[in-house]
Amino acid sequence: MREPGFGFADIPLNVGLVAKEEHTIIEKWPLKLKLKLPQPGAQEEFDTLNASGHDGNERYIEWKRV
């Protein structure tokens, strides 16, 4: 029995794509905080990301043809 949904997981297979192991266009988690407290700029980095409307759950996937 299939899980409910729209078959999104099947789309890449149906069109001959696989996720790339190593990203070459953008890092895997571009919105991940890079600085940690008490590093200078850490609070500003957090505040900027927090105000951006992103919640940090966004995921970027690069595809390649097989």
C-alpha cells in the first residue's frame, strides 16, 4: 500500500533524475547559522535569518540525469 501524497518522491525516478551526492551550485543548508555565540556577529546573523521569513526547514536538492 502506498503512502498518501501526490507521488512527489516518484517524479525524479520517472524522469531519470537522482539527487547529487555533492552539491555544486549551492550548499546543502544555505540558511544554516554559521556563527555561534559568543562569536562577533552571531546575534546579528540570527536576527537577520529570523526576520527573513525562513524557518530553517527549507531544503535544496541538486539533481543530475542518469
